[in-house]
Amino acid sequence: MKYLKLLWDLFRLKRNTKKSSIQIRRLQEKKLRKLLWYAWNHSDYYRRAFEAAGIRSETARTAPLSAFPVIDKGKLLQNFDDLITVSDVTQEEIRRFDAREETSRKPYKDRYHVIHSSGSTGKPAYFLYDEKAWNTMLLGIIRGALWDLSMPEILKLLVHGPRIVYIAATDGRYGGAMAVGDGIDGVGGRQLYLDINLPLTEWVSRLRAFKPNIVIGYPSAMKILAELMKQGQVDTKLVRAVSCGEPLGTSLRAFLEEQFRTPIVNIYGASESLALGVEAAPEEGMILFDDLNVIEVENGKMYLTCLYNFAQPLIRYQLSDNLTLKQPEEGGACPFTKAVGLLGRNEDLLWFEDEDGNREFLHPLAIEGFCIEGLMDYQFRQMGKDSFEMLAEISNTASEDAIREEMLCQMKSILSEKRLTYVQFYVRFVEEIRPNPRTGKKQLIVGTDEKERMAG
């Protein structure tokens, strides 16, 4: 995006925050009807799904959103080619492109931005953004990251040339890494990527050389940066800190703000729509971007309709996050809906220590990319300072020996990259890996006391 156009478009998008809740609902409804009508006319999958639900072309503009069918990741994978509205893209072509350009932000065919979700099993789901949708999403993220700043304050921040470090998973087509990179380019900032797989010594040397004044990343990764600063290993003055990718707990927020000496802005997003909401202050809660999405909660399930992506329409797409909605008060300070409750997953880190007392960590997303035929699910359990156990659930027809060999091979490569070759690990097969009874979600990493109730 060109710099001046970005600032103008950002100014226009920020004006939505000053509108009334009635105006936002009207804007949302207008965008929704345009999307539904477009999907009807340009997506073979949605036309069939709408007709099966009793929705005809003449009622697509008037039927309530709740009357439209829902979709989930499984249906998306199964019907990808019929769901998208562009004719020069297929799911198989994207997979090949992803394999060739895994760590690149290069657009597919120079006009489609492709990101993938990282799941614990099976093939990743791909999400396709055309240039217009991608730029709209970037504006949403930039608005969120600078939520509490006025345009004059934003211009003052940007004119000095921000030096932004992004700490997260950066070795794949992850939405956060791609969006942050393009967003930083858009605002004319300098950037440093710190991948969670890099050894801590690399973190320290690169941070000392780069001297960032803005940090963006996973809360768990930002915590490590804060600890390095507390220990005096890194000396950098931050003017802004943006959390994303994981839930941000109250105690961790307080620790980060104390060490960074700046408030934490918490961005809420998903691969399906990277700009979902923002929490600039805990007392305000998580504010959802009603001008970019429609979020529904029915019977404990969350459904997303992304209003700006016409290349790959996602209409009533089921997400696994747990939350409740609080409607805006008429005449209140914010015209947007707020989310209450748990947002996304919150995984722990695996920490290890060698004989000399040197500590190193392994982030769960570094090991979320396993894709082995017959491997249905897996979890990790820390056994000691230098060991962990891998619990594996496999299909009835799979070979334990073959899967064990492949898992050990992949894990050795990951540990070698992190310089954790001294760590011992084992594979143990279980009948079923169960979700956490409190959250309803399966964890990648469980504590010793959780092991028996999480795996059976």
C-alpha cells in the first residue's frame, strides 16, 4: 500500500469508531447483503448450500443471517475449489505454491495473498485474500495496533521511523507474520523478525543490534523479551507493545507493561479474518470490529462472517474460540460489540536446562506442523529439565513403528535447530487424547498432573 493512501484510508476507517451503534449496524448490514448476494452469484458451493437451506435468490437480500447454513474447516477443505469466487486458483495449486514459497510473503500469481492455519493434525487450511481484501485487513490491524492514538499522534509516531520487532512463528505462511510484515512496509517502518525457534543467544545479539522501539508478538514470546530486559541482557526503550496470536492474561499483561513501561494493545485475529478486534485497556474489554466482520454466538458456538473478503467468502464459519457478546450501549463511547470470556488458545512453553544451567525454550507452534499419515492427534508432556514425552493418537490402520520413526526424525530436526540436542524425548501411543474439560479445547502441552485426565 502506498504510504499517503494508507494514511488517508486509515483516517477514514478510524472515523467508524466515532459513529453511533445504529450507524455501524446499518453499515454492517449493507456490507453483509453485498457479500451474501456476491456469494450467491459467484460461488457454486454457496449457491448449492443456500438453496439446500431454502434460500432463493429473491430472499438472499432479506433473509436473516441465522437462516443461512454454517460452514466449518472440514467443509472448507472439502469444497475449497467450489467455494472460492476466482477461477484461476485451485487448492492443489496453492499447496504446491506453499511448498515452494513457504517462508516468503510473495503473493500467489502476484495478486493473491495466501496464508495457512497451523493445526495439530491433517493438512492445513488455506485462506485466500485478493489485494483489496488484504489491504482492508491490513488497515484493520493497523487501526487496532494504534487504537488509542489520534491521527496527529499516529503521524508523530510514524515520522520518526518506527523500528519494529515481531516475535512469533515466522517460518511459514502464518497470517500474523505476513500481515505484520506488509503492515510495517506500509507505514515505512524498519522490521526485525525473531522466530520462536531461534536460540536465545541469537535473540539477544539481534535485539542489541536492532534496538527496536515497538514490539509485536505472541504474549508468551513477549514475556521472554521482558525477562531478558529485566535481567539486563537487552536494553531497549519501547514506545508501543502489541500482543497477538494468543490470549493475554491479566497477570502477564501487568508484567509486560511493567517491564516495557508502555501499555499493551491486544489484537484479536484468526487466519479466517486477521482483523477481528482489539483490547487497548482491560477495563474496556475486547472490542470487535463490527465494520469488518459479523460474529455470532449460538449455543456456545462462535460463527464468523468476514465482510471484506469476496475472493474466499466465509459465511457463518465456525471458530473454536469461546466467548460471549455484549452489545454496545446506545450513545456509549464505542459503537462496536464487545467480547467477554476466553479468546483463543493459551499454551505453555516447554523449558529445558542443560548441565551448566543454561535455559532454553520450545514454543508449541514450533511443533504444530506435524503432518504424518495416520497420526490423528498428539500432545507433549514435560518429564524433567531435559526430557519430555510425546503422546500420540493414531488410526487403526496406521503402523506405530513407522509413525514413531517419523515423529522422532522431525523432532530431532527441530531440537537441533534450537540447539537442544541434549534433550531426551519419547513417543507413547494412547487410545485417545481428550480436550481440557474446562475449556473444551485440546492442548498441545499438558502438565504432569493433567496427563491422566487428558489422555486415555
